[in-house]
Amino acid sequence: MKVMESETYLNVSVPQLKDELRRRGATTRGRKADLIERLRAYDRNKDFQNEPVIIPEPLEVDWPTRGFQQLQVVHREEIPEICIEQIDMYFVHRLAGDKQSTGDVKAIEKGRLLLESDRVLATSYLMQGNALFFTGIVGAAMKTRVTYNFKLKLDKNSGDIVNSHCECPAGRGPHGTCKHLAAVALLLLTFAEGKGLYIKRSCTENLQTFHKPKHSYSGSPVKAENLSRKRKLNDDFFDDPRPMHLRNLASYPDRVRNMVINYCSGTSENLTYRYLIERADIQTAVNDHDYLERPFTEYWVQQAVEVTTEKVIAIEEKTRGQASSKDWFKERSWRITASRFGDICLATDRRNKQKLCHSIYQPSAALFRCEALVHGRTYEARAIRCFEKETGMNVQRCGFFVDKDRPYLGASPDGLVGRETLIEQDQVAD
């Protein structure tokens, strides 16, 4: 039966209406008015079926099969400049043809561990036009006899990762983001920076030395009792050296407790012994000091943000990695930056002040993955390099600057040109 029009349902007999409902997989119970209403509902909702998902055709990558040569130190000049932001953003947000977001942040850390443990066994490369192809073998992390073959394609001019593929389940191409591919990307990064080629050498590349002792010794072994000692082992060797009136004092545990607390608070060290001490009740301490001009907790905040000239310089030096530095997030959480001026200045009485302070002190991870920040971290290093080539000026990387007179204010420029000029990379609208 052909599909009926909703306007002709009134002129159709009940058996024909039931046949149409059976064809659509609907129930046939009820009077004729119920059957017509049911058919019209199916027409409005397209038979209650989801829209078909159109899967795009997979991107075919023409991986070359011949012409590769082993990657060596002499090939460093042919490798383009690569920055960690390009690798980071490829594993966090793919910039290739699919434009799909990913979350393989852990793959970069695991890939760094694979690189440090000499799991990259072999790497070969081939140059074709404006593309560089890499292939080789990476060992598995937890198994010594399991290896994976990888393929990697780089843009020769920009150094961006175009395509990648690995034999492991997480690295299937054409845009794989597994830890094995991350290890290869970090290998190319260190190689382009001139730090060496961290590929594991095979057993036949090194001269055999297993039959040669590390240290030669011609004398006879010395017995343990004949070893020289500065002090003889007497019966009182392990006795308590303190006088009798200083032993087993009732105040000794309190003295140790005060020493541990003062040391941890002054040095920010994390001693295990401090977890045996009972936690302090902050709310009770605040209520006990109600005679102060300001709340007791504000004195803690003021003490945390106060800086000196030496501390301002130290904070800027240890936060030069910015988003890749843990100290950058720590120092930034105590202070107001330009990105939060609008939220603070436009806050009204209806705004939840507690949530606003919480968003400043502990921003969500999604905030640092927005489109603007992803674009900035991806193209910032490339834009700075282009600026240096066009102007001939040297841009110095910088960290987090804190205002000495107003320590609650801070800023993180993209770079410095001299002592009084800063540079800021921004996206221009089309």
C-alpha cells in the first residue's frame, strides 16, 4: 500500500487504516478516530524514528611504502621547528581535517615516560614535497615482547601534525592520539631542539663489554670484623645520649608537634608525620578572634599575596611555562587577572559572591579548553616566530607578573620585547 496522505485518512476504511498502522509497527486498537489520530501522530514525528546518522567517508592517507631512511643526527636540519603547544593541542583538540575534540591529555605524559624509558626502538623518515613521513617501532609500556608500528605525517613548513596512525587500539588513524604517537612526537621535538636523538640503540650497535669487569681489584677480600671504625662498639653504643632529667618529658610530644607545624608552614614541605597530628578547627579559630578589625581569614589571604621585589622576580621566573607550569596556576589563583575584570566590575548584589570567588580561585578545566584559549596556545608560538622574522626583534618568554604595590593584581603577557614593551597575540576576525 502506498503511503497515505493525512488529509485522506477520513475517506479510508478501518481495515486500510489498520494495515497502514501495522506497516509502521503501531498498535491497531481503538476506534476509527483513534486510528486516524495515531497515524497523524506518526506523521508529525516521522514514525518515531531517529534521523539517519550520515558517517563521512574516512580520510584516505596515501602512506608511502618505500624510500625511507633511518633518522640520524645529520638530518636535524631537515626537521622543521616544532613547539610543545603544537603537540599539546593535537592531542587535546585535533586541528586536522576532522576538527573533533579529544581528551588524550594523559597520552602526552605517558608518551614522555615511554621516551625516557627508551621505548622508541626505531624511526625512519621520508620527505615528499611539503610533507615529512615518519615510520618506526615503539615498544609497549608493560610488555617487553610487544611492539607497535607507527606512521606520522608532518607539514614541512609549519611543523603541524597532519596525520598519525598506530597499530594499538587507541592510535588508529588517520588521526590517532595514543601514547606511542605522543612519544614519537616528543622525540621529534627534542631532536629539533638539538637535545639529541633518543632512540634505543640495538645490541649490535654498541661494543660488547659483558666479559669486562667494571672495576679491577687485585687484593684479597677484607672481612667485616677487620674493617676500620672510628668508634668501638661498646655495650652503651645504642643508649640514649640525653641526660636523665631530659628523658621522657611530658612536653616532648608538644615540642615535636610545634616544630613540625612551624617547619611545614614556613617551607611548604609535606612531611608524613604531620598527618598524625589532629587537624585544626578553622571555624573555631575565626570565632575566637572576633575582636579584630577584619575577619581572621583575610589576614591569611593578605599574608599569602604579599610580595617583595625578590619574590616578584622569583614568581616570574618559575612561571615562565605559564599553562604548562603548576606554579602559574597556583600564583594566578590568588590574584585578579585581566580576564576576570569584567566579571568583578559588573557583579551586582544578585550575583553569588561565593561562586564568583570559587570560580576565580578554582577555575574549571573546561575554561582552559575554550575555543579562544585553544587557538591562542596553538598559534601563539608560531605568531611570535613570524613577528621575530618580520621585525628582527627578539621576543623573550615571560611568566606571571605580580604588582608589588597591589599584590592582588597579576598579568601574563605572551612575551617581552626589551624591558618596557610587551607583545600579545590575538585573533583577528575575518
